[in-house]
Amino acid sequence: MKNWPAPAKLNLFLHVVGRRGDGYHELQTLFQLLDFADVLRFEVRNDGVIRREGGAGLPECDLTVRAARKLQQFGGTDLGVDIKLEKRIPVGSGLGGGSSDAATVLLALNRLWEVHASVDALAQMGLELGADVPVFIHGHSAWGEGVGEKVTPAVLSERIYCVVIPQVLVSTAAIFNDSELTRNTPRIRIPTLFEGDLNNDLEPVTCRLYPEVGEALSWLRQFGKARMTGSGCGLYVAVSDRQSGEEILEQAPAGISGFVAAGINQHPLRTTEPVGV
């Protein structure tokens, strides 16, 4: 049984530039893929049953199961699958773990079931599961717009990041619905991507609603220009090398975990076959 990676991502900035009539927010962001990943394993079944081994809760709420069912319906296949997920990306951290898991299910089963769906078709299925899923389907670090689903590949410096996770569960809905959220940050163009003041617009509201995030961010900023990623509790700072990142983690206050990872420009599944056996 082979290992299929589902990499984490960082939002190197996240601007809320408007709100649509359907209530969703218009965003501009820069997705940086990381070499830190969940690992999925698949055992194809001939009876059409789709099952997540060890999954908690209802199958209808499991993003990996929902992704598999979408592809099964799209391809009209009678095959099923047992899904095993080794979870390394913390839930609710803003690192895209659930979305990346769903994307890897679509990418892997598209091959294993021989559905032969196009990347665009897979991305559309992914969008129905979550706004961040398409960036993992397309498989590049990328400039994102819309609700995050409009992606343009970007080649980014492969820097090293120290990522820290305070022990707090952040509600994305609470942040986006907060009356103090800035929703009119001026739009920027790709050629001026790294000019001006680039921030995560969700950060001030998150730190106010969840003081644990603000305290961890203040601590991390002694080591550089730290920032929150996405709409979760995850925080990161660029470091000179992996050892420097590990030294930061060794100093972390109680209740803060983390890891060190390198930025990558391509999803591992775009360039390699599954790893291991």
C-alpha cells in the first residue's frame, strides 16, 4: 500500500477585498505549499463501498469520503476504496489539511480507479468541497483570488518556515462574521505582489477573539516578521535554516506545538509517483 502525500500550505498574506451578494468574501492571497504533509493510503475495493478507516463521526461529514463519492459519481465507476489517513497537519490550524486531504483523494483515486478526469474537472469537484481544495488540485504554490479558488501558479523562493500552533480552536465563521473585520483592503496586482503592506486581514479579529493566538504571535515576533496563516490558529515565521526553526520550537511556551518545513513550488503528486510501499 503506497503513501500519497497531502501537503500543508501557508497564506503568505490574505486580504479581504470585498463581500459578494451570496455572503462569501472576496479574497486575494498567496498560497505557499510546504514539504510537511498528511499521508493517505488507499485499498481499492470491487464492491463500490467507500470507507474511511478510523474516521470519527458521520461519513457524510468526512471530507475524504465526500471527495471519493464525488469522483465515483463523476466517473460512474463500480469500484470503492478503503481510505487510511495519517494526520500530521493540525486540525483548525489554517494550514489547509482537510482541503489537501480531499485533493489527494481526488488525485489518487482518479489514477487508481482510472477515471481519467481532467485537472479542471477535479478542481471543480474540489471547489464544491471547499474553497482551498482547487489550489492543491492544480498543484502549485499560487496567487489566489475569488473565494480562493481562482489560482495562478507562482514561483516562490523556497524558504524555510517555523510554524507554531497554539492550543485553541478557532471558528472561521466567527472571524468572517465579526463586525470589525476589514473587508475593503485595496486590490493589488500580481506584478506588485511583494510591494506595500501585505498582511493577513483576519489576524486582528482572530487575536481579539482568541487571546491565545495573539499571545503566541507576540512571542513568535521576537524571531522575525511572524504572521497568521489562513483563518486558523497557525502562525509562522521565515527562518534562515531548519536548525534555527528547531531552536525556536525548543523555546516555545507551554501549550504551543509546531514544526519546521520548507516551501515548495509543486505538489509532490505533480512530479512523482506515490512514495513507499
